[in-house]
Amino acid sequence: MRPPSHRRFGGGSRSNQLCSGGADGRKSFHAINIPRTSAGSEERLNATQPSRAVQRVSGWFYDGQRFREGTVGWVEDVVVEIRSGRTRRPLAEGLIIPGLWNAHTHLGDAIVTQELKGTIEELVAPPHGLKHRVLAKAKDAAVIAAMRRAMATMIRTGTTGFSDFREGGLNGLKLLYAALAAMPMQGLALARPVELSYDPREVAAILRASDGIAVSSYIDWPRDGIEKLAADARRAKKIFAIHCSERVREEIDAVLDLKPAFLVHMVHATDADLERCADAHVPIVVCARSNAFFGMTPDIPRMLRHGVELHLGTDNAMINTPSLLREMEFAYRVARLKGGVPAREILEMALRGRRLADPHATSAIRVGARADLVILDLPGGRNGFASIVRASASDVRLVVSGGRLWPAPSPSVRDASMIRGRRRRITRSTQ
Ligand SMILES: [Zn+2]
């Protein structure tokens, strides 16, 4: 996809604003105050800080076309070395892919933990769907903890970046940033007004503090309001994104007139709708598990036949765990029901979303790229792609996110004292 000219991410990656302290000590910058949280240390991931020495992994790495045998090295948060042959003492060995990018999440939904019954409208549609009722009543700290739990799941399953549709206006954004603080991840925060109505002051404030606007769907909004919303995002040179044709088919020309950076779902799209998306270079994020939950099957081969660029997302965190490994496996199977697509295409779908954060990013592991790597305990060589669409969380050996390692190789002194502290507490509580 050629990055639309209205989106310019100043000074490298726009999403730097969302990273918790990068390798160069960049601090998060937001136009809103991030609340301090009382989230316990057990909710934080034990990741290291980026190292100034070269760190290396060996095995089969993805060069954007195929898996090649070799070694990948990085310093701080940048890949600095790619060469054939194995290094003597790698941090990990296996199949090496770039960090996955979850192109569509609603992490706040992780607050809903009950078994779900009902239709799309009853569960997720604004303003009265179950998730909106639970989110409206939930305490801020509980929402932050739920989102952080979902982020931890993502890291453990090889996802180092995500694009979140955040509900709840400015306060919703604040909670997302609080959850992201200290997590070794990149996130694009796409927010929306609290109500399904346009208020220029609220929208201006949201745009100042976010990466853009993302709304439920065209048919949920008054036409005039959604057009103003999209125009404001465009004027601020930020992203506008929207669900489309999930429950019912929506008027594609009206939706594309909003100049979205991407659409989500398009399950009910006609061939002509898909053609229009391909012509307009608007990618579609496919969320196959979410669709299946509501009895629908996205036709991935048909979307690709029309030349649409596809991304992969896990959608509502209350419906699906935000693991792209599971999403890739499911998408591959669902695609087979409709004729099948190569496993490599499914991997690409789980990588491309990062271009929204950095238009120059590619899905190849290359020198100069951000050090986001996943090393999986899987067979490599020509069968690497087939291995990937069968992978599970237990295959993940190491995740490198902006040069930070998860899991951290060994406990630090501070961690050791925490463990001792925890033991003491346990001893006391059993007395
Ligand atoms: Zn969604």
C-alpha cells in the first residue's frame, strides 16, 4: 500500500509517542495526563531494557520473501546486522519473524470476562451493547488492568504492536496510555467521541491526544456528524478508520468518501465493493474469529482476488484472546473453506499493519528496521510458513520489542528481592 499523503508521521515513527521510553530514553508525550495506576507488579511484564551491545539470534529469518538461514543482530532498538551462518552464542535459535502487528483490537473489552450470549447488537453495538454497559460502569483501574492483561497476552504470543479502537473519548484514551506505560509495545491509539454525535471541541481534544479517530460504523452515525469527524481527522493529518459491512452491507462509496486509512470486516461486501477498496488503496482488516463467533465467514481468497490489501486483527478482547498466532491459524483454515491462500499471505497479513505506524516499515527483517523480532521453536527452511500457521504460544522462545527482551534472560537483583518479598508474604499468610 502506498501510504496516503495526508498521513505524515513526523520524526520517524508517529507511534513513538505511544512507546514507553524508547532506547534513547524518549518519554511518552501526550496532550493529556496519564493517571498513575496501582497495577501490581505481577501485571507488568518482566522485560529488559535495550542493550548497547550487539545481541544476536540465529536460525531461519524472514527476509520478506522466504526464510534464510543466518543470524540477526541488533543494538538498542535497531537491527544492525544480518548475515548468513549461525553465531556461537545466540540469545535464542529458531524461526525468526518480525514482531507481529495486531491491526484491530478493542483491548478495553478484556474487562468483560463472562461467557457471551447474544447477537452482535446485544454484545458490541453502541450505545447499549453489553461491552458498552460494562465499560461505562467499570472503575478506571479495572479497565487499565484488563487492557494490560491483554497486552501481556499479545507480547507472549509474538505481537509487538497493535492498532486499538478505544472507546470512551478522552478518558478512554487516558486509560489506554496508562495500560501501555511500561509495556514493551507500540500502539496506535484510535479514539472516538463518547456519544454518537459530533462536538468540535471534543473531537479537537481527542485528535490532539491520539493517533486518530476510529468509529463503530457509518450506519451508527448521523451522516453530517461522521463527515465532520472524518474531515477533522484529515485536517489534523491523523488516521480515520471505521468498521464496515459487518452486520449488514453498507454503502461503500459513502464510506470511502470519508477517506479511511483502513476498513475493518467487510464480510458483507460485494465484488464491486472490494474492487472499490482495491482501487482506492484502502486496506481491509480481517478478523475471522470475531466473524465466526457471530456465524459469519470472511472470504479471504475473494478479497485477495480483487487485489485488496489485507491485514489481520483479533477484534474484541472479550470475544477472542488477542493472540495473532491463533488468529493466523484460524484465518488460514477459514481461507481454506473458500479455496485457500498460501500460508505466507497469512503471515504477511499479520505483519503489514505496522505500516500505519511507520509508512516506511516493511515486513522483511532488514538492517535499519526496528528491533521487533519473534523467535519460535519451529522448523525453518522452505516449510517455515507452514510452521507459522500451526504455531502456538508454547512455541515462542523469545520476543524482542524495540530491543527489549521478553522473557528477560535472568532475574535482576530487583526482581530477586521482589520474589523474596512475595515469599515472605506467602509465609505470613499461611501462618
Ligand atoms: Zn472491531
